Amino acid sequence: MFGVYVTHPQVNIDPAVPVPDWELSDIGRSRALKAAQLPWAVTLQRIVSSTERKAVETAELLASFSDAAVEVVPDMHENDRSATGFLPPAEFESAADRFFAHPDESFRGWERAIDAQARIVRAVTRILDGHDPTMPIAFVGHGGVGTLLKCHLSGAWISRDRDQPAGGGNLFAFSLADRIATCDWTPMEEWKGLEHGRA
């Protein structure tokens, strides 16, 4: 059986609003609703989300056509970047490059990549340890920690070249039997199931 880690799709970026409170844009909502109607999403029996609004909205939309309830888990949050607050896109991309390139260092007070990876791995492992492996499950969160989780499940070093494509709304899958990633990042509305684009 499969598990997926899904990143929230496009959001309304508003420097005047705290980043955790950003909501999905119309494009993001449309993509999540399209994905929710696909066979893999309809069969989901459990959806676990981080607490940020954009992630919860994505999880709720994914649950629209299944019987899955949405659970919210605080320690699945994105890497803590509150020390710098909002950064303009170009500056953010430069900071993210450094975050991944120097995982044992903090960029201007950001949570270190190695610490964020340990946190997301602990959270997902704790949930899966108590989860019935015959039940499809989705984790919904953010690109940064999703990439760190993917590196762990792939047995790979932390590196930004394993990051999702720009825009978000991607997923990677893993087998619940061995917890090994089975495909690379794929747009959520294009994934066909566990055999799709095997790693």
C-alpha cells in the first residue's frame, strides 16, 4: 500500500499577512480539487496535515471525495524561518539555496536543515508506527520539509537538487511496507498511482 507526501499548491502571497496564515490561491484550490477526484486520492483513508492554513486547506480539499478525516499535527510544520520573516522571492530563493547547501548551519536564525529533517522524520515515523499499513495515507505539508523527508526515505544526502519544482502542489510516494520513496516529485493532479514514475 502507498503513502504520499503532498505539498500545498500555489498561495496568495501577502507580505502583510503572517506566512502561516497564507491561503491557497484560486489556481492552488483548483489543482487540489482536480487531484482530489483522482483514484489515488479517492482511496485515501487518512490525511495528516501540518497546522498552516495553506496545508490544512489542501488537506481538506483532498478529502473532498474520500471518507478520510483530516488530522492536524503541529510538528509537521515548514522549516522555521520566523527569524527573518517574509523575504522577497529572489532573496528567499537565495536563502533556501543556503539552507540546503549548509544543512548543519543556521541561515540568519532559521531552523537548521538537519534539525528540520529530524523533526519531520520523527513526526512521520510516529504516525506510521501506529498506522495500519493496508490503509493509504497522505501527509500534507510544505516543500522544504517534504524535500528533507524525501531525502531520508531515499537514503540521500540533503540537497536542493532533490527539491520540488517551483509552484508547489507536488507529491512523492513511498511504500508503506518498507518506507522507501518510489517516485520523484510529480504534480498532484498527474500522479497515477504507486507504479507511476518509479524511482
